[in-house]
Amino acid sequence: MSAFPVSTAAQGRPFIGAAEPLLKKLGSVPKLARVTPASRLEARPATEMVSSGIAALDGLTGGWPRGCLSEICGPASSGRTSVLLAALARSTQNGEVCALVDAGDALDPASAESAGVDLEKLLWVRCGKTVLRSQFPVLSSRGKQMDLCNLDGLEIAAERQGWELRLEQVLRVTDLLLQSNGFGIIVLDLGDIPVRNARQIPLASWFRFRRAIERTPTVLLVVEQHPIAGSCSSVLIKVSGKKLSAVSSQLSGNRPTHTELLDEVEIMAELLRSRLERKPVQSATSFRSHALWAG
Amino acid sequence: MFACIFIPDFPVEAIIRFEPELRARCVVVLTGRPPMGKVVALNEKARQTGVEIGATRAQLEAWEELVLRTRSQAQEDSAHAALLDCAQSFSPEIEDTAPNTVLLNLAGLEPLFGPVSKIARDLAHGMSKIELEANVAIAQNPDAALLAARGFSGVTLIAAGHEAERLGDLPVDVLLESFASDTGEAARWLETFDRWGIRKLRALASLPEVPLSERLGQQGIRLQKLARGATVRTLRVFEPPLVFAECVELEYPIVLLEPLAFLLNRMLEQVCARLGARALAAQELQLQLELEPCAHGRTPDASAVERQCNHVRFTRTLRLPVPMLDVKMFLKLLQLDMQANPPGAPIVKIHVSAEPARPRATQSGLFLPPFPEPEKLELTLARIAGIVGEGRVGSVELLDTHREGAFEVRHFAPVESETRKSAKRTKDENVYNNDSVSRIEQNAQEKMSAAIALRLFRPPLRAVITMHEGKPVHLRCLQRVDIKGEIVWTAGPWRSSGDWSEQEGWSREEWDVAVPAERGFVLYRLVQDKLNAKWFVEGTYD
């Protein structure tokens, strides 16, 4: 015999009638006082997607999710930069302001413009070697006072080349951009960073970035050779160049080279991870990137 | 009705304005080269100790509690400008009578500011806000107001018809200091009145007019009318140029950034207060530092340095994307700029000026894409420039030249689009201006496809190319060991050259090549510099 009476009207919904007294009893138990009924849980809104600028990629992932970290990985000539510029073009044409943190200082402005990127809305941060020179006798409250009589000793020329400096700059600049808010897409171009250096980025940094863009309309896109953000990324796409097409027949040894012209490259995109609510229909797709001079 | 604002002991007040902690102390201002300086001004506390105008520096050593300062024309100019700004915030019709005296026409202001008593109190309060202590007087005519402000401390109100009665107790030298053409003439008049036994203005006002005119002429009659407060004149309206600047000369050179920031903060507060008084904002900030020449003859290595009359001037200009009026943000921007571009020598004088502009009026929309706040963005850009270097952050503009890779990085100042649709429509309208670019852009929009992009190596990588029958067959990069291999596909060459009339002529030959990689292939762009026959790997198609 049930301890909880079931009314005639609720016979079609016996569980609902039985649940109320149970919930009251649960609420009186101190240990269970913090249990929140599922009906009161905050409904998470669906992730807003922004078009990637490539129809095939939109069909694969639905676009790039706002408020999430996404990765594009692939080797050289795999089409990473084409995908990156397509996303920037789409976003800037929609009137959004975008930022590109270029670790390798590899952006070709002409390629960006031909891809449709509105350069006036693109903030380009060129990471690289920097020379620290201090001729001001004291820099800040944390700096010690220097000897005014020996000004030669004041010039601290700390010229550090190498990827460590670039990575440090990338992380610091990204923090500043995420705090600033208002950007449609922020791209970290780590495509030229050697894999062993890129993997030195602590996972805590990726967690911090992901946390910073949650509940914001900003898309954080990372371009790299191998996946490095771990579980912090919501979407991970791997691209690879499959086929090269030229205007004239290819790999023909007898044809003069000046008659050859790079026409398009077929790119394969594979969805390796998607943590979005919307499950993708397919896991791979292909598309073509065309040369500017192609007809 | 007319109001007069008079600042007694003006050279002292100009100095105390930047050092408010001295207000409670005995301050003496000297002029002349040390150690031969003489006292030209002193505050009331110093006067009470027995110090007199004209005392020498040596004579002042008897007073231990005195604070000595050198007279600063720059600070007096700043104080004078602040006085004018305060006056103009009340009345559009002012007269710049003297560096320490301003007359205002209060006609028509009562409906705006209230009764004249309130106006007088507000004027005094406005002066204290800009760190200047002043006497304020209101009377029916400007000369009576001037006499009252010079003679009475604090706030004085003289009702119409009571000028002679209120001014009667003032000593004659107040009249002569205010209206004599020079100190010599004032001394002669004072001597004459002293011989006659005229000590107060009441006595001068009561003299018979005809005998007075016979002895002293028309000038005597004029002085008598002034003593009675019976003159009538209009103001000589002065339109000061809109210069918002503050200047301070330092007693000793500054070598630390922190005290510089402290002084800049105070100066920026004054500049912003003056801008705000006129409902304006700042579009540009200019910081001029006068530097001390280095002891060993070294001069600071800064591009913004000028040398004038043995003074080294260091100038930095901050161009703001939108008119702003935020002291903290201005200070932070200047601090970041100083850290990135230090002057390199001790600072002896600071000059801050702002270019005025109308404040920005914007209205956000519900359906607009996200856009960064201009103030926050400006600060972020300054911080990023401090990390990656100046000139390495901003928007890029392609230059109109055939030279490959010619571009310029400009200051990032995006313009907010009205709507998404209008921004897209504008892009579509301009897309047909350039045939080849418009074609690819149109394709990208219609078919949403990708365009092959080039990733550059900066600087280009030196390479060794093996040629066979005029085309490259093997590639080896000297700086990157992973860039090497047999070339399986080649396209080119494409030759270009230019700037032959300039000294920096260029000539290049481009090749597109494919080299097998671990998975698939890698497309490179090879470039040969025809001037020195060197080969470079310029980038990869990605």
C-alpha cells in the first residue's frame, strides 16, 4: 500500500501527485535541502552559430559557435588560412570587428582583401621579437632607481628571438582582447608555431580563455598544426589538402611551366570533435579553394 | 549688474594651485636668479610673520617657517587661463582686466543661475574648485565691482545706489593700484593725497569738484567718480582662444615615472575641468616635456626631440579615436606611452594641452552587431602596443603600388555600421569597382567558397634552388631544414619590376611550386631577386 494517497483526478498522472509530498519531505532533510528540482534548473539557451563563410563547412558544423573556442588544425597547404580568412570575411562583412593575433606574422594583406575581409574592421596584432630598451631612469614603481651618472648601463637591450617570446605575446594579447569585449571573432594564428612549442601553452590558459568568452557573442578561433586546446575546445576541425588543380594539365613534364597556373585546391575537412547540442549529420566534407586569378 | 573676480597674491596662488598642501604654510615667491632673489609676493600667513615685499633671500633666512618658491610665469599663465574658463562658464561677456582680475556682465543671468547673491557664492565656489582663492564682488557698475573685489576679502554685494557708502572705507591706494596707468603715477597721486590728508575714498569723494579739477585736472575728476562708484562704462569683451593647456615648471628635475604620473593626473584634472565647463571633450592630447641636457653630453635617443636654445623638448601626441573626457583613461594612456617611449633624460618642465571637440553623441541599436567601446579599445590598443611594439598593432592598408607586399599599419579606429544590411549593401555597391577582386568577392558571397590564401615568411627565407632547363627542380631552405625536396609541379615565372626612377628599384621573378610532404604536398611561392640573383621562399599557399 502506498504511503502517499493518489487522487482520482490524478490517476492519469500518479507520479505527479505522489511527487509533491516527497519533495516536501526532501526539503525538510538538511542534507538534501540544496537539491533543486529539475523544473527549476536554468534553461541553457541554444548556442548561436555564425557562418564560417564556406557552405560545406556550415553543413558540417553549422558554423562557428559564439561564446566557444574552436580549433582548426592541419599542416602547411591544408587550407587552414583559407578557412580562417573566409570566417573573417564573413564576420567583417556583417559589420563585426575582428582581431587576428598573428604569432608568426604570416598574414598576407592582399590575400585577406581578395578573400573579402574588410581590412578596416580587422585588428592585426603582429607578434615577433621585441627589443626592450629603457632610457628612462626608472620605469615604474617596481623598477629600481638607476644610476644617473652611468647612462650606458640603463640600456637594457633584451632581444629574445624564438617562439617562446611569440607565445608569451599571444597569451598576453589574447587576455587583453578578451577583456576588451566587442569583437565578433578573435583568431589566434598559431599555424607556424612548432608543435612542441605550441603544446607548452598550459591548459589553464585555454580554460581561462574559454571562461572569458562564455556568454559573450565572441567566437574564439585557433589555427594550429595539431590540436592543443584539449577539452576546452567545443569544435575541432582537421583540414588537409587533397588535390591540386591547375588551369592546364598537371604533372606534365613536357608542357612549359609558364602555361601552368594554380587554379584551385581541394580541401578535406574532418570534424574530430563537437560538443555542441546540435549533433552533426556528417563527420567529413570537402570543398575547393579558388585562386584569385582563376576565372 | 557686474561681477569682479580678483585673486590676491596672484603669484603665490598660481604656485599653491599645484601644491595645495602649501596653503596652510607661509609661502614666499622670489624672482631673480639665486642667490640674488627678491620677494615679489607672499601670502597672508607669511605677511603676518613680518616679511615684506622686496626682502632678499639672505634676509629671509631669519624665518625658518617660510617656504620659498621661484616665480613661475608658466604657472601664472595656467592660473590665468583657468580663471577665464571659470568666468566664461557663468557669463559669455567677460573682460580680461588683468592676469588676476576678470569682470563679468551678469545681465540676463538671474533666470539661469538665481539671484545675484547665489551667483556670487557660485563664483567663489567655482574658483575654489580650480584651486584658486579669490575675492568676488558684485555692483551696479564694473569699476565699483573692481574696487570692492580688490578692497574687501571674500564675497561682497553692493546694492545699487550704495556704492559710495560701501566703498568709502577703502584706502586710497586701492583706487590707485586699480586705475593708475603705472606704479610711478600711482606713487605721485598717493603722495599728493597724503599731503592733503586724504586717506580714505570717502574723503576723496567728498572733495568739491571745481577746485579738484583746477588742481588735478580731468584725471582728478575721474578718480573722484571712481571713488564714488559713479562711473559708467561697458566691458571690453574678450574672446579668449580655445586653448586648454596646463604647464608646470619643476623646482628639481623628475627622474621617476611615479611623480610624473602624479603631476600629470593633477594637470589632466584641471584640463578636463576646464573642458567640461564649456561642454567640450578632448580629441587630441599633447604632452611636451622640457628635458635637462645630460651631464656627459649624451642626448636622449628619441624621435620626438627638438633642440631649442639649449633646451631639449620631448613631445608626444595622442590622437583619440573619439572625443573623450576621462581623466583616468588619459592618464593611463600617457603612462603607457611614457613606458613605451621614455624621454631618456630628467624632466624640468611639463606642458599638457588638449585639442577641444564636441562630445560624441551616439545611440546604440538593439540589432547592431557587437562593437568594442572606443574608450576601452583605445586603452587595449595602447597595452597591446606595449607588448608587441609600436607599429605592430592596428588595421592594415594596402598601398597603391605594384611592389609586392606594400602595406601600412594604421591606428585601428573602426567605424560602427548602422545596420548589418546597410554594411553589406555598401560592400556590394563597391564590389564592382575592382573587376578581379569583385569577381572573387561576389563568388565568395554567392557560393560561400574559400579563396586560396598565401602565408608569408617575414622575412623571406633564403633558399638554394637547383635549376634544370630553366625551371626549378629542387628546393632547399637554408633557414628551415623541413623546407626541402624535389619539386613535382611548377608554374611560372612571372616577372615584375618597378620604382626604377627611385633609388629603391626592385625586380623579381615568382614561381609557384609543389613539394611532396609527409601527407600530401606543400605549395610554395619562390622568388628570385633579379638584382642580386638570390632565391627566397616567400610563403606557402594554405
